[in-house]
Amino acid sequence: MQRYPIFLFRNFIKIILLLVFLFCKESFSQNLYTLEGKVIDSQTKEPLAYVSVFLSQTTIGATTDDEGYYKIGKIPEGTFALVASMVGYESKVVSVDLAGNQNRVVNFNLERSDYQFRPIEVRDKIPKEWFDQLEIFKKAILGANAYAKKCEFKNPYIIDFKKEGVLLTATAREAIVIQNNALGYKIDCVLKSFKYDIRSREISYQIYPSFSELNSANQDSTEEYLYNRKNAYLGSMAQLLTSLAAGKYNFRDDGFELRVSGRLIERSTDIVEVDSASDKYFLRIKDCLQIKYWNYGKRTFSTLCLTRGITQFDPSGFLIFPDEFALNGEMSKEGVATMLPRFWKPKEEQK
């Protein structure tokens, strides 16, 4: 059997949302839970006010009060990445599993950041190289799609770049604020890592995004947001994996046509395995998966190859381990510009 090592896919964009993918486990239960706790300075033990505490890749979150306490309610059952973020401190992430009949108490001890604050006020003093690196960063984070042009980085000057040989890395001393004027979201992205290989053009990054709706008094803008969200979802990896996990995939179901070595995949069970004991989902493919999407006037083609022949995925639409797969084609162009909050579904699919 011919193998497809990951280095053969030079133009594919590898997106690492490590803990977002690793800790996202959607449940279809109607149980709702509460998370609460306190955030303090790890050295002084003093409470920290105005800390942002949120569930990554959702619209769910809260801010600590003057005593450092936070409380987040009405959370669906599942496993989440809970993030605590504040300017001047290192962000912290913990995995939180909400199940059964128990709410959770999660406290944070935040450590002061070793960043040396260097305000950038005069544009003319910024090296041209920084702007060139920012463009690379934007294209990598947003993806190579039509919606990327409608996204604005509201605070780009908090991003620092470092180039060593052919490797470009980026860090940010606070959450990067991206305004998506196509999908109607403000996205606060906590950046944990960013790497770009200039020679191979391989990109990997790790972010924790928090979503909030953009308010618009213009009815036309609101309708455009809804249209674009549905368009971003249709034919996406999120839709495909959600469909496969639900076991409803068959020939051209939801507009997808899947083939492996030219053989048509007629049932999700042909390529999906479920561990009933742990409720984990796995995609098993001996060869690359050819993915055609023909629906709602869209026609796209993508290829998904697994480096080990099997990989775990989340039923809410995520491939969990980015080092275990490679994407080519339309799906490789997805990024923050096409990203939707967890649990988002078109109206006709909402229950």
C-alpha cells in the first residue's frame, strides 16, 4: 500500500488548535452545568479582577469581579478547554469535563508574564520586515479563503516576530482581537504558539479563540452574517465529521461524496469506528480520502490523508491530532476567517 508521508504535502496548511481539538467532546445531552472559581496572582496570592475566563472556541465566558471570582452558567455537557487570560500574565488552560450531576470549581494561579512591554506608536519606526511577517501571520491564521479579506486585526502591534534561519515564530503579550466582518464575530485569540517554515511553507499554530457577536443595527448586515455563516459551514470539515459521527452519511448525504482508492464510501461505518466504552470516535482510512462536495451551488474537492491510517476526531467536527493528518484542496484553506463557534449549526439542523 502506498503511503503518504506528511512532508509530501508542501502546500497544505496545518492548523494546530491543540487543546481546542484535544479537549472538545460534544455531547447531545440537554444537561446544563455551572463553572465557578477564583483567580489569584501566583506570587502575591492577591485576587485578580477583570480576568477573562472562557471556554475555548465558544461564546461562553465571564470576567472576574473585584474579589477575583467568576461564574459561568448554562454550559452544555462535554469536555472543554477552560482559559484564563489577562494582560500582564501568562494565560492558563485546563481541561474541564462536565458530566453527571456535578458542577465544577476551577481556580487559577496566574504567573506574571516576562514580556517587556514595548509600545509601538509611530508607524514610520516599525521595520518593513515586521509588516512582511505580519502578512504571513495573517494569511496563516485566517486561511486562504474569500472571508479572510473581511477580517481586521484590531491590535496587531502586540504581536512580536522572531526569525531564526528558515523558521519564523510569533508571540503576543495579550489576546489578539480579530473582527470578522464576514461572519459577524469578534474573536479574541489567545496565541500559544506560531511556527512558519519559510522554505517548506508549512504552518502550525495553537490558539484559544473566544467568540462574541458583532452588533449591527443594519438588517442587511445581519442577514449577510447568517448567510455567510451557513456558507462557511457547508462543505467544511466540521460539517463532514459531524455528519459522519451522527451515522447519517451515505451516498451524497449532505452533499458529500467520499471515495478511497476510487471506491465509493456508502456508509459512515465503512470508515468510522466508535469505542462505545469511552465514546470516542475514530476515522480509519487505508489510503487518502477523496472528498467531493456538491450542494447549494458549491462544488469543492479536498483530500484527507492519515499518516498512521487512523486518527481520533470529535463529533462536533474536529480532527483532534494535527500531526496525524494532511489536507489538500478546499478544506486546507479553512482558518479563523471561516471558523464558527462550537455548537453552531444552520437553523434547519438546530433542534
